[in-house]
Amino acid sequence: MQAKSNQWNNNLAFLLAATGSAVGLGNIWGFPYKAGENGGGLFVVLYLFFVIVLGLPVFMAEVFIGKTGKGNPVSAIENLAVKSKSSKSWNLVGYAGILASLIIAGYYAVIAGLVVNYGFIAAAGFGVSDPSTVYAAEVANFWEMTFWFSIFLIASGVVVGYGIDKGIEKAMRILLPMLFVLVILMVGYGAVRGDMASALSYLFSWKAEQFNAGTIQAAVGQAFFSLSIGMGTLMAFGSYMPKDQKLGNASVVVVTADTAVALFAGLAIFPLVFFFALDPTAGTELVFKTMTTAFSEMGLLGQFIGPLFYFLLAVAAFSSMISILEPSVVFLSEKFSMPRAKATTYVILFCFLLSLVSVAGFNVWKDISIGALDNPFEAMKYLADDFLLLLVGTGISVFVGWRLENTINSDATGITNKGLLNLWVIILKWVSPISLLTIWTLGNLQILFDISFF
Ligand code: PFF
């Protein structure tokens, strides 16, 4: 059958695309460093808890909007608002999601560019250089960083420009299996050559004394970011979902795969960190400074394992980057009836400018703080991840729970168990908005004004 360009060819396509989107830098770069910063086991348990209680329900709600509303994230919400006699202003949730996706694209491409750069550095070997010095030199170089992120951005744009079947689905069919094989190879290496026992005990032992508001916010934020919630991607991908595909089952598959890869990433990284007696709490630099120390300690072998690791990160980042671009591309092309290639070019150009600002945050503008935020890179990350993401998540929850309640049934969701369906609605109506807004308020008071309550 000839596929229409606004629908996936088959049921597998959504699973591939959504998993490719979910599994990204958030899993392999973000999850391990946040677990490291927040006490290991405690963070992991909280993360798993929030993925199940809030992540999965809101993930389903976002896909539900796309699947039943059709169209880009803004028009899907507008269509459903009309049907449910709600205010058209609900479309603000769609606009905010698109805004968040653009900001994320701006800084995500920069980290991804650094990853690609590191693949080459690791392949060449570190020789006698100290990995910390190498890192400082790399991020200080505005033009080199710009070169690497531009390559990454253009490559992602080319895939998105080809459309959802010929571009996105086709790319995901190659990238996703590759990603799973690579992560398993890395875990295998950690098990045979690293200190897996220490890694397991670090990731799965509960240290109650580290429990505070910051840990909770980090775990929720990470869960939402990792599942690609709140940026319009899931609405866009959901709108291409065939009518007969079961929303509930598909969401469980994607959420499980994403969580598994995050845990595997921890089991790939920490055995090496502990084996070489390195510090697990290096934060965002864990995969750049700490891991490179491990690779350089391995000598010649590190010149194979190192690039393999960065290749894994690059593949994961690439499949996510494609999905980050999709909401704004489909929005522009539908709203202004422009060809997809043209819309993609505009989006890439805009992201290029944002990425320049983000790169400057590492070097030329590194001392320009914006309020409590250290530099423009941190400011962009904050605005998208900590500010917009949970707000959009709340908006999605409230819209589906309160305004679309009457349209929720077994047919639309593929969930036949009435109890589960009711539980989903209760979570969307009450549990998720109240918890998300509380966490959002406490977290932002702490970040912006340094006010903490516990
Ligand atoms: N989920 C991706 C990750 O974990 O790296 C990041 C991401 C992709 C965020 C797509 C948002 C999005 F729309």
C-alpha cells in the first residue's frame, strides 16, 4: 500500500521513532551523571518511581492528543479544543512545546557535536595529555565547537527533510538496532573488564540521608526529558500513528525500552569509573573527563573502546535530534503551507543561531550569567528542561484529564481494563498536575532565588 505522508507505514514505525526519540543523550550522558550527583541508588529508585507514576501517564496523554487530534502539535490541540468546546487558547500548550523543542535543539546539537569530536579524539588516543586539559581546550574553541555541531545539525536536517517514511522511519530502522547492540557491548565490556559489583551496589543501594527537594526535581525532570515529554515530539509522532495501533501498549514498550537503556548506560559507565578508582560525581563532564581518563588508562584498547562509546552516544543523540526537529518542521510546513524541505531549512537555520549562543556559553560568553544561571548554555538548558518542560507536561495532563475525559475510552486508547483507564484519568486530573506544579515551584524557587524548603 502506498503510504500517505502524514501517517506511519506500519505499527512498528511509531515504536521505532518514539524509542529513537526517547533514547538519547538523556539516557547515556544525563542519567548516569545525575545518578552520580544525586547519590546513586536513591536517585535511581526515585527515577523509576516517577517514570511509572507520572512519566508513563503523561507520555500516553501527549501521544493521545496527537493520535486523536491529528496535525501538528498546535493544530492537534486546536482540533480537540473545538471538539470538546474548550477555549482555543489551549493551543498555547502546543506553542510552548514547540518553543521548548527549539531551545533543546539549540543546546542538544552542541553536546552532540562535542560527542562526535570526542569520538575522533579518543580514536587518536590521548597520549600523555591529561583528559581535563583536553576538555578545557576543546570547549574553549568556539570555531571548532561550531564546526562539529553544524555537521550534526545539517545531517539531522537532511533526514527530517526527507519526511517521516523515507527519512525518519528509515533512519530509525538502522540507528535503533545499532544503539542496542552498542550499549550491550559496552555493558559486556564493563562486566568482564570493569568493576561491575561496585557499579551495581552504587546504582541500586538506597542512601536515605541524601533525600531532598533537589533529588526529587532532578528525578522527575530527568524522567520527562528522557521520555521526550512536553516538546511536541510525541504529539507529532502520535498524529502519524495508524488508527488501529494500541496507544497503551505502544507507550509501555517505548517507556520500558527507554528505562532499560538508561540503566544499561549506568552499567556501561560506572564499572569503568570504579575500576579506575575515578569520581562518579563529576556531573555533566562525567562522559567527557572521567570516561576519557578511563579510556586513556586502558592504553591501546582504549582507542577502540573509547570511540565505540562515543559512537554509541552519537547514534543515540542523532535519533533524538531528528525527533526534536519534527514538531517545528511539521508546524511550519502546515501552518504556512510550505514544502517540508523549506520548513526544515528555516528550522535548521534558527537552531544554528541558538546553537551559536549555546556554544558561546562554553567560551566567549562563559562569564555572562543570566540571573542565577551561570552562562547562556545553562540558561537555555534551564529554560527548556526545568521551566517549560514540566509546565507543558502539566498542560497536557490537565487538558486530557479535564477537557477530553469524555473522549477517553477503550477504542481510543486500546486499554480494555476499565480500572486502568480510570486510574489513568485520575492521575492526569489530580496526581500529575498537583505533583508537577509543586515540584516546578519548589525547584524554580531553589534555582532562581536559592530558597529551599527541605
Ligand atoms: N529524550 C531525549 C533524550 O533522552 O536524550 C531528548 C529529547 C528528544 C527531548 C526529543 C525532547 C524531545 F522532543
